[in-house]
Amino acid sequence: SIFYLTVGDLDGYVYNTSGNPIQGASVQIEGVSGVTTDATGYYTMTDLPTGDYDVYCVADGYSYEMATVNISVGVTQQDFYLGQPNLTISPLLLENTLNPGEWFTDYIGILNTGDGVSTFDAAINFISGSGWLTLSDDSGEILDGGGTFNLGVNFDAADMTPGTVLEAEIVFDFMPSAQVIIPVTMTVAGDPLPAIEN
């Protein structure tokens, strides 16, 4: 028996949500093909085996988009419209004073007033001590058009001596690409215990 491979082409344009072309956007089919848009936002992929594909589109500063496309013989067109998140993060510094043995939750609020979704990964970089700070989530999504995310930041002064001052950083890696570092300080109330003399 003879097997014939049928192929088709995929093309289209990548725009921002205002309809302006995005040059340098990447359009990819994972494991199959990837191309970059030209100055008019145009891309083309040729000789793709027919079938269904998840096509991803990404550009610096924009939210990514994915479309499931059926490639058939001939040319299949798929345009992408990419949005841009506009994030406000508050506060940009956390400082709390706790009594020995006390536990407290503070919050970092993230607001997205843009027209693109943003996601983040969050991690703690301990500058002094360890384990005294935890996060309610290590990742999240902030929807466009007024979406919010409140990240719980848990302070724990268990087994801490008065006068202890600890520092850390909360590192946010946002997509599209941006990194925000929020300094954190916890002070344990009271005076340090006097040294025991022999």
C-alpha cells in the first residue's frame, strides 16, 4: 500500500488589542515549527502535516495566546490579538513587629488594569534566618480588566528571642517577563535577654 502525506500551510497576523501589528512575535507549534512575525505582524508556516495543532503566540511585554487550529490542505489562517497587563503591586515593602511566639498574616495586593492576563511565580529569599516567613501561594494568575490577587505573607515569631531582626525578599517572576523584589523585615519585640554571667 502507498501512504500519501497531506500537508497544508498556516499563516496570519499578530496584533495588539488596538489592532496594531506586532513585529518580532513568536508563533510556535511545540515540537513542530516556530516562526517570527515581520514588520507587518505577518507569519507563515509551510508544509505542516494536516491535523489539529495547539498554536502558541508570544511577544515581549504581552500575554501569550493559544489557539487550536485544524490544518487542512491549502492555507489555514489564524490571527492573534495579544493584550498587555498593567500591574499595580502594593505594598512594595513589608515591615512587621511581632511579640515572641506570635504569628501574623500580612497581604500583598496585585491589581491588573490592563487588557492581558498576567501570571506569577513567587519565592522567598531568606537574607537572615529561615522558616519564619511563608507564602499562601507560590504562583497565581491575575485576570485582565481589573483582576486582583491577594498573596498572604505569613510571619512566625515562634521560638524567637526579643530583639531579633530578620530580613528576607519576596521575589515575583511575572509573565510577561518582569521581576519584582519586595524587601521584608520582621522585628521581635522586647529587649534582648542579658548575657548570663558565670
